[in-house]
Amino acid sequence: QKEVEQDPGPLSVPEGAIVSLNCTYSNSAFQYFMWYRQYSRKGPELLMYTYSSGNKEDGRFTAQVDKSSKYISLFIRDSQPSDSATYLCAMKIAGGGNKLTFGTGTQLKVEL
Amino acid sequence: DGGITQSPKYLFRKEGQNVTLSCEQNLNHDAMYWYRQDPGQGLRLIYYSQIVNDFQKGDIAEGYSVSREKKESFPLTVTSAQKNPTAFYLCASSRQGNQPQHFGDGTRLSIL
């Protein structure tokens, strides 16, 4: 079993929809959680970086962490065609050489 | 603009040949990382360096080598011992401590 599980999709939604992307994990030592967006043939771009359980909002993006359930989510409001990309979750333990463990990524397509 | 520059964007390797991928950053970050990305798999850590003249193996270091002679540079050599080198290679950097990693736009390596 992988330490981090992420549905690969593809996930297709209409423009303006609310998108929910999720990851589950098995290692309770993970303390820091990240969401990256990756366009085709490009490197991942950091969207959200969270530490504690709860919600963190940045514009149209909300990151949610539930450590008791070992579950994290990224919500995208008012989705746009420019949001079409692969979304990667990543997490790390405190210290540990800043080593990240990644999910496999969810491919999202927002259609006009 | 501050950022991470990877070159070349595309690289082809002949059988038995070593090739070197370049990674340069002007973010003044202490730590640098190399990842490999394959379809359907999460990013996997090859090597990382937290300080000049020091580096550690990641999860899949066999067939790869690195050097860290300057803070801003962390080249990766894919040696002939790496039997399955075709992949998308990503370089990242971060500040020390529990800080998020930022990525370059990758080098795609293929076998001739």
C-alpha cells in the first residue's frame, strides 16, 4: 500500500463548478501538507502549504486537512479552463531532511 | 526574476553514455533536490543536498550521481548504470527547515 493515495482521474467538470480533490495517507507522522499544480510539460507550482488541521483559504482555493482521518482536500471554486492541469498532493514529517512524499496526481479538465 | 532554471529542456542519451542535467537557482536557497517523474507514479526523490559540498541519497539513487560545489548549482548525472533512464527530471530548492519546495520546469530525457 502506498503511503499517499490519490485518485488519478481524469476528472472533468463544467466551467464554474466547485472542484474537490483529495488525498489519503497512512503515516500519522506527516505534519506538513502541500498542493501543487502541474501543467503539461512544466514543473509543479506550489498552490497551498498547510501545517495544522483545519482550513486555509487563498483566493479561489481552499485546502483542508483532517489529521484524525488522515485525509486532505483541495477545493477550487468557480473553476476556469485555465485550472485544467494535474494536481499533486505532497506531505512531509517535521524535520526529516525536508523529504516530501507525493501522491500520483489527479488530472483535472475544466470544460467551457 | 528569481527562480530555478533547468537545462536542457529535452535530452537524448545513447546506450552506454553518461549525461548531465543542469539545475541553477537564484533564490538563495540552501537545499536542493532532484526528482524523477514517471507516468502514473508520484515524484520520486533521487538525491538531495542541504548544504554546499554535502548531499544524501534519496529513494532511487542507483545509477545517478550529483555534486554540490556551489550553492546555486546542483547538477545531476545519469550514468550508463541507470538502465531505465527515460523520464521527466525535476529539480527543486527550498530554504532550510520545514519550508516548501519550489520546482524548475524539468528536463525530459529519452533514449536514442
